Amino acid sequence: MVMKETKDLEIFLNGKKVIVKNIEKTRIFGKFKGLMFNKKNNSKALLFENSKSQGIHSFFVFFDFLCVWLDKDNDVIDFRIVKPFNPYVKTDRYFDKILEIPKNSFYKETIDMFSKL
């Protein structure tokens, strides 16, 4: 079994550094699958690079997740909680990366930080 590489990612939310732990950088096929068919408590946050102006959907994602759009310097451009089976989610702002963070106990602290805004 091939283990996928995970890392921590520094992002900047209103000038404040936030470290999101255990991020999995997606590869070619991972970009198509995303969080689909994953179990909520076992899901890792996913980083999609080179995703300029693409929308996402949450078909076959059975839990809420936080979608964060980032610029090239990892500054937060936009974010929102995405509900299951949403046909189309996008931001109108220019971005370079998308970070999908499952709304589970591992990422609770990060989700709560965004929820307070």
C-alpha cells in the first residue's frame, strides 16, 4: 500500500498565521475524487494547487467541510462551509489554491477559528 504524503500548511487569515495540520496534497486523480466517498472521521484536509477559477461540488461527500480559497502566498481569499450534495460552489475572486478541510474532530480548532469570523 502506498502512503500518501501529508504535511502541515501555514495559511494567513486576516494577517494571522494559522497552521492546518495533516494536509494531503492532491495529485492528478485526487483532484477528481476530492473528499467524495470518504468517511468523515477518517478524512484529511486536501490541498488543490493550480485550481484557478474552478468551481467545486460536493456530490457524494456525506459531511460538511470548510472550503478555503488561497492566493499564491497562502493568504485566505474566501471561505465557506460546504454542505453535502451541493452542485456548484465557487468564489468570484481570483485564487491559486483550494483547501478542503473536513468538519471533523481532528480539524475542530481550525474550523472554529473560521466560524468566528
